[in-house]
Amino acid sequence: GQNIDQPTEMTATEGAIVQINCTYQTSGFNGLFWYQQHAGEAPTFLSYNVLDGLEEKGRFSSFLSRSKGYSYLLLKELQMKDSASYLCAKMDSNYQLIWGAGTKLIIKP
Amino acid sequence: IAGITQAPTSQILAAGRRMTLRCTQDMRHNAMYWYRQDLGLGLRLIHYSNTAGTTGKGEVPDGYSVSRANTDDFPLTLASAVPSQTSVYFCASSDSSAGQTGELFFGEGSRLTVL
């Protein structure tokens, strides 16, 4: 299948750093995306990786290793407002997004 | 404010009834999508449209139909609702006909309960 695997839930402390991992099947790969979704709200785009390496965007960074079928989202200087679900999605050979079930991130003071 | 609008935001529906979820965008995006989101599962694509006048089936199309008469509107119809269609439905759009950028803009969702 096209399983996109990410942890169901993670907990971190305000001000700390957290890394959310995502693994996927390497066949038919056209990019890896991360979205943020607050409870009861729509997903919003965070990042896009198509080449290996780290993409930094403020407090958020995303990493990709195409050969390993692996990505992570790194959140620094965590704030309470970062409490949300983080969705990993792979773009397949038909340019359609295959979504993981999401990682619920709980931030504690 | 430019964006993508869904209606209704919430609906309770008796099984067997017909229901249309509306979606309108004013960003002139070519591609539009309908997803359903269920607890513990990723977003699943129901139907999509790469441009006005064309539609395609996604991962879970059974029991749903769509139309794309113009660029702005992409309604989703449940011809005869069943309880397994209880879900949160998201409409989305992107500015590439092939969806190559991957950046989707989502509506606020429609929470549908079928009893």
C-alpha cells in the first residue's frame, strides 16, 4: 500500500524542541509535505521538500531523505499555540497527496 | 477576503436522504478536491477536478458524485446517505492543474452526521 507512518501523539514542553518523524514508501515519489491542523480547523500548509536536506522556515524546519523514505518536522522554541496535529503527506506519481493520520502534539507549560 | 468557502458547516441527516455540500473558491485555482477526515485515518480523497469541466475519482469515491461546471464551484453530492458517511468533509483547491505544487488551500470543513 501507500502507508504514511507517523506517531499518533507526542508531548513536549513550552520552549523546547520537538521532532516529528514520518516514513513513507519511496516508489512514485514527487514530494513530501507537512501541514498543521488545529483542533476543529482546516489544515494549513507548512512546508514542502522534494530534494534531500533541510528546509528552514523560522521556528519550523523540515528534512527529507528520499533514499530512506524519511522526513521529519522540527519545531523549535515551542509555544502553546503550536499544540495541534501535524500531517505528513506524500505526493505520488499521479501528483495526488497520500496523507498520514497525523501526529497530535501536546505542549505543556 | 479571498479564500475557499464551504456550506453547511454542520448538518445532521437521516439515512437515505440526498445531500449536497457546497464549495466555492475565489482564488481562480484550477484544481479542486474533496476529502473526508475520520478519526485515526489520514485525509482520504473522494473526488478531484484538475480544471473546469473535468472530474476524477479519488481513493473513496463510492456513494459520492461531483460536478465542475465552472472554475469557482465544486459541489459534492451524497445521493443516498448512509451512516458510514458520517465524517468531516474538507474541500480544497490548488493553483496548479496537476497539483504539482502540493500547496492546498482548505475550506473550514463540513461536519456531517448521518443517522
